[in-house]
Amino acid sequence: MIIVAGTNARLVYSIEKNVIEEETGSPIFEIESETGVIKTAVCCLDRERTPDYSIQVVAMDGGGLKGTGTASIRVKDINDMPPAFTKDEWLTEVDETDGSALPEMPILTVTVHDEDETNKFQYKVLESSGYGADKFTMVRNNDGTGSLKIVQPLDYEDLLQSNGFRFRIQVNDKGEDNDNDKYHVAYSWVVVKLRDINDNKPVFERPNIEVSVPENAEIGKSLDTFKATDPDQGGKSKVSYSIDRSSDRKRQFSINQSGTVSIQRSLDREDTPRHQVKILAIDDGIPPKTATATLTVIVQDINDNAPTFLKDYRPVIPEHVAPKKVVEILATDDDDRSKSNGPPFQFRLDPSASDRVRASFRVEQDQKGANGDGMAIVTSLKSFDREQEKEYHIPIVIKDHGNPAMTGTSTLTVIIGDNNDNKMQPGSKNIFVYNYQGQAPETEIGRVYVYDLDDWDLPDKKFHWETSNVAHPRFKLNEDTGMISMLQGTRDGVYYLKFKVYDRKHTQNDVPANVTVTVKEIPHEAVINSGSVRIAGITDEQFIRVWDFKLKDLPKSMAEKFKDKIADLLSINRENVDVFSVQLRRKHPPVTDVRFSAHGGSPYYKPVRLNGMVLMHREEIERAVGINITMVGIDECLYENQMCEGSCTNTLDISALPYM
């Protein structure tokens, strides 16, 4: 079958309503009648002028029927418009940088106008375009704006920088390396004003000063003056001065606000021959900044120290030996030997020495001894009996070679050594044990006692329980030393212990010795509410000793006399006073610390009451007991910087272990 196509199906396209170009009056678009393709009929559409067009198109078939439609035409942008900064000049104010630390945040954000839709903005600071251009850079932000950032330190104290910066920036809208197309480049000025911050320490004119001063310089004497200036605030910043006390813990120096350093406490070359004092200059910024300088103070020696023994000589002479040389004594002097403030030394027996000492010892000068420094030779003049005198104290005068010369007296202690030349006799003793809260572990409490004028004869003795091999269940005995130990868990009470002692030199067997042990629990309340005194001139052993070897008698101990006096002053029973701690603080010369508590029944008196009572009756207690009280309410912090550096706090350490 043959089909012949008609003309009704053929479409013809035309523009019914076009857009007319204003300048020429010509239609802007045309359409191909057979294909319906729309084309521009004029050159060069301008998106920035008219971004969108709308035309009406007609399609007509061969039968004369037609349809109408609208074509919307959007003009695609190309980068054909130049950028322009929204300001001809940008102004910002920033703090100067603190040293080399640079801020991360931008200090200014600039905006650009460009009629194109799509741009590749690229910002930069133009080199050599003005003062400060090298100190900043430009970066592009995601939203197309540009930010100015600091890349070099800014210093307000630099006179040029303090006036601020002015330089040019540029932008191009075609991306990097397209600066040659000047049509797409825009320029603007940036002015950066600088604010002063406190970023500079004061500067000392002389950061290190050295002075020399005699150790006897008067308090208040000026040593030197420090001068510091601060470049902040245009050099008008106020500077104050102080001393770093970690370099002057004894506070021997002071500084006024003019920077002058003076002596405020006496100096001692023998204690500190050279001081390194840190001087601080502090500005008035917020926060303030500090500079440090050093004052070196060299303390010059004067002959202000008397010579003393080179060491603590304590020679021993056995009893019953013929006269002999006892010891050679050398001296020392804390003063500067190089300035002749020391040897050679001269020695002699103190004219005030007792007749007993003069009759017993001779002190002679040996000028060539100790390599020409001089020494003393001490010789005994007779034989000695320890049971008559255990030791002698010989005062020796020593003179140095300074000008003027210094003279001092040192005391030589000569100990008479014991021989086992006396037989022992039966003896008895009492031992009092304070048991802190009943917690005492196994503890040595004292030695078995027999009456024996000899006191160095322990190696000749053996100790046993009265009934062989039958020990007390709460106590233990060391057979070689006679030391008695109280076992842990021993309760309050009075315990009667019986022993027998053997002396091999005198072949004495089974000499009886009785020991009465009183155990008393001391509560925590008594310890923390205790009073305390420090006693000079006696040892802990002398404070509690009851045997007087000279009188061959058993008088009351100082501890008992002290207890009686405290009870009398408080008007309470002596059983309510406990002298529970007696400890040797220093051996030579001896210093002993004593702690005591008291109550009128209950509760325990507070330390302030006990110490206050001792202070009120100090001389009366000293006379009654025979002691020298140097401190009431023991406080180590009274000795500034001696026990600890910096701040000081007293603590009371309590141990369950009894102290013997």
C-alpha cells in the first residue's frame, strides 16, 4: 500500500514577541523556522545589564493551527567586569605584639564589589607601597572577603612604628599570577595604628654591681643605687624596686623607691663572706613586668672573733697513773687568716682557774707547734681517782695575732678513766615508764643496778634473774649488758623484778639487785596539751639522775623537783603532773627539752596555761630545781632561717616508742 504524507503535519516556528535592543531598535533574538532553534540576532549580550530575557514563540502546522510557548533565556556570566574595593582607605588599630609572639587572628577584613557572578579574588599587600608593608600579608576568606594578618613583630617603642603604618593592598578577580591584566586589578590604602602594651621589662642601667663593705658596717649604711627605666608608655612608666628575699633570707638589706640599697641588719663575714642579692625592678603595667639585677656584696674581715679549740678535745686519763702529757691542743679562728687575723696563737691557763685545777694540770705554750701556728701542751701533775672526780674542766685562754688582738677562753674537759677497783654491793632502783596510749612495742627501759663506785666495769659483769631460768613474763633481760626490756602489751601497774649480778674480777657471785618498774599509760590528750621548756647546761641523764657520786647519796632528781614545783604552783596533787618526755637536744654544750602535762582531775590543762604559769614563775622554778630555762613553749621558728628556709611551721611528732 502506498501512503502519501500531507502538509498538515509540518510545523513552522516563529517569534511572536521578541526583545528589542534599545540602541538600534533591532530584535535581539531570531528562530530557525524549521528546527525551532533560537539564536541571538545581535552581538554581545551584557549580563550585568540584563541577565534574563523572555520571548514568546509560535509553532504553526500546515492546517493553520498554532500553539504558543514562552522561552526564558538566562545570560551566562563571564568575568568581564573589574573588581573595586568598597573603601578607598581602610583604618584599623591594633596592640603591639608581645615579643616574637604573633596573633593568629586577622586584624582587618576588607570587602570588594564586582558585578560578575563568578570571581577568583586574590589579595596581597604591595611591596614597598608604604611603611610597614613588609609586616603584613593578605589572605582570601571563603566568602570572598580579604583579611589582613601580622607576619612580623610590631613594636610601639620603635619611634617610626609608634606613628603607625600606611601601605597599599590590591585585589584581582582572576586568581593568582594575573596581575598584568590591570582591568581586573583594584587597589586601596590601609592605615594601621599601633597601641602600646606592657611588653617590655624595665631596663637596668647597671644590671650587675659589686661593692665591698667591712663586716662591722653600721646599719643604715648605703651601698649603691640601682636605676631602671621602662620604655613602655613613652618612657613614662613608673618603676618600683624591691629585693628578692630568696636571695636575702636573713633580710640584711633593704632598698628604697629611689633604688638605693642599704644595710638593715648586721653583717658577719664568718657567716656569709659574699652576698648575691637579687634586685627587682617592677613596672606599673597590667600585668606588671619585672627585671632582675644583681648586687654582689663582698664582706671584708675585721678581727672580731676570738680563737677557739680546733675541735672538742675530751682526752681520757686512766685513774691511778703517774703524771703524764694529756693532750696537745690546736686552735682555730674564723677570721681571715690572710689578713693576719688568726695565728700564731698564744695559750695559757686562765688565771681564774680553780685551785683544784691548778694543782692538777699545767698548760704550756709550744710556739713552733702546728707548723708555727702555736699549740698548747696540757700535762697532769698528779694521779687521779675517778671515784673522787669523774672529769675536770680546764679553762684555757687563747690569743690571736690580729690588730687589735682577740682573746677567748675555751674549756678543756679531761675525763678520768675508770678501773674496776671497787667491789659491788646489793642495790635497787626505780624505773618509771610512760606508755603512750598503751602502744609501746618491745622497748629497753633501763639497766639492772647494783651499788658500785665503778661505772666502766660493765664488761666484767654478768646479770641473771634471781631464780635461774625463770624470767618475768612481761620483761626480758640481756645477761651481758644488764639491760631490761619491757615487752609489748605490758599494762599499767607496778612490777617488782629481782636479779643477781656476778663480777668476774672480784669473783663476786649472786649479789642481789632489785628493780621496781612503774608503767603508766599517757593518753593522747596529755601529749597534745603539754607544756614544754628548753633547759641549757645539763643533759637528759643529769635531769633524771638520782645518784650523786660526790655525796654518795640519793637526792631527788631534777625531774622530781620540777614535778613537785609544777604541782605546787598549780595547787594540784603531784600524781596529776606527768613529766613524760626528756630529750637531749644538743650534746655540747648540752641542751635538753622537757615536756609535761597536768590536770586537776579532768580535763588536762591547755598548753597556754602551763607555759604561761612557767613564764610567770620562771626564776622561782629555776632556783627550786637548779636549772636554766632558756625557752618556754618550744618554738623552733624563733630561730629565723636556722632550721628551715622560707616559711616555718612547728609540728609535734608523737611516737609510741618510749625514749630512754
